[in-house]
Amino acid sequence: MDTAEKLDITKLRYVLYARKSTDDPKKQVRSIEDQIAECRLFAARNVLTIVGDPIIEKKSAKIPDQRPAFKQILDDIRDGKYDGILSWHPDRLARNMKEAGVIIEMLDEGVIKDLKFATHYFSNDPSGKLLLGILFTLSKHYSDKLSVDATRGTRSRLAEGKTATPKYGYINEEGIYRPDPENFDLMCQAWMMRRDGVSIEDICKFLNEKGFYRMVKSSGKKLFATKQKLSDIFRDPFYYGLLIQASQSVDLRQMYNFQPAVSEEDYNLVHNSHIEDLSQVRPTVPPPTHSGSWSSALFAIAQCESAHQEAVRVNSTCTSGATTKNVSARNEVSGQRSSLTSCTSS
């Protein structure tokens, strides 16, 4: 007699798991409600016991170990809280081979006693697990193909100078960027302020006082300026017309009448000033001490060495004019090490 025949499914405790990974909140809620409704109907028809509230997850199953709710379900099954899982379809449980393998292994070991699906018949026997494995493989293939198709579509649209990526100061009209009437001029002012040396913190304060924002189309939510967002903006060549995406670059100025928020020359000035700011980083060297032990002296030497390596890393990315700063930092570290060596010798 196989495993399925030995089990009385009416005595098992099932957890209802629903998942949808779309980014559209309205579609997400609707689809999850449908999954739960069909699973509850299936449970009523087959006299299954659902323990607790449905477990809802809004994350993709394509990459393993990215779903905390699903992981908790498996842990709870191991702890004896549930006997099986009820879900809408096998692809709700896994779209990757690692988690698919974990599920089948737990079935083999008898940890998961049963799986039930509203749209698929599963029997806990060799043939049932073979079919389940095939469905998991097909689910992974679907996700992989969808990713490839999406990337190809993005590259094709990008070759035409079109993309759906939102940008501050612009309105995206079917992939074409047009100046936002309410925020474009403020974006231009922000670039000029940064070119003239105004700090990002002061620019952020200025923009927020003026009501600068970007509107999220799907929700209507306004996203206001932050120091991190501005830091990203001032490193983005899009604002002078060069769009970089999907390992491709497109000059929007040659594609259509794109209106830059900053000239290429001013962008380079801002970008170069950022590099110069990094070149000013100096190592923090602890002062020598004449009263410490061997261990404290060695610890200080290690700190000096770490500071020296950081100075070399930062200055190696700068222009040749920064070389003297690199040598200076090295000399400072060397001097500190000599002082510490004399200290420990005495």
C-alpha cells in the first residue's frame, strides 16, 4: 500500500499558503484573494483542516532563500505545527530547484506528510513526486524564459531611446522623457547649485522647501528629495542625455528632442568635483603611546597599516595630482610605525 493510501487526510493539519510577486498592489491583492478562496473551497469539498490564518507572501520564488514566510512554514512543519501545505498550484511553492528539492526531500523523509493544490492533483508516491518535480522544473523554465524575454524587450525599447524607468524632474510618456512642468526647473537649479559647490545637504533642504518631488504613477505617492537620492542623481549621466541601462548606453539627444537638465560640461565638473572630494580622504593614524604593552603597540601598528591601505585604495582612483597625497599618507604611517617601534624597544 502506498503512502497516499495509508494517510487519512481528514486528520492532517494543513497550512494555506498564497503567493504573488507582481509589483502592482491591486493585482496582487486580487490574485491572492482568488487563491485563498479557491483553496478554501477545495478544503471544504475534501474535508481538510486548515490551521490558522492563510500565510500570504508577496515575493518571487525564482531566487531561493528570499521568502521568510515560506521558510517559516517549513520550519513549523519540522516542529510539528503543520502536517502539510495547501496551495493554489505547485508554482506557488517553488520556481527554483533548491527549494523544489527541499520540498521533495521533506516528502521523502515523511516530514511533509501531504501536499494539496486547488488546481493540481498530487499523490505522495513515487509517480506523484516525479510529476511534482516536473511541474517545479516547468515553473523554473517559465520564470527563466520570462526574464530573458523581458531583458530582450528592454534592450529593444532602449535601442529606440525608450524606457519605463522614472527619473526626477521628468515625466515618462510611453518611454519618452519630457520635462515635468512642476519640477524640471528645480532639477536644473539643483545641478547649478552642485556645480557651484553647494553641499548636497543644502540642496536637499532647498528642494524640499520648494516642494520638489517625483510622482509614482501606480499609487500617486509623492517621493521627495533625500541626500541619498540626490547623491545618485548627481552621478547619473541621464541628466545630460546619456541613458545607461541593461548594459547599453543611448544618447537621448540624438534620438529625439530630449531636454537635458544640465550640460555635459557642467555634469563633468560636478562628477570631477566628487572624485576630488574622495581624494581628500586622509588616514586616521592613532598617536603613539609610550606606556602601552606589546599587544597595544602591535594593535596600533595594525591600525596604521589598515589606514595606509585605505589611503592607497582611495588615492589610486584619483588623478596624477593626487599622487603626492598618497605618498604623504604613506610617510605619515611610516613615521607613526617608527615611533611605535622605538616605544616598544624602550
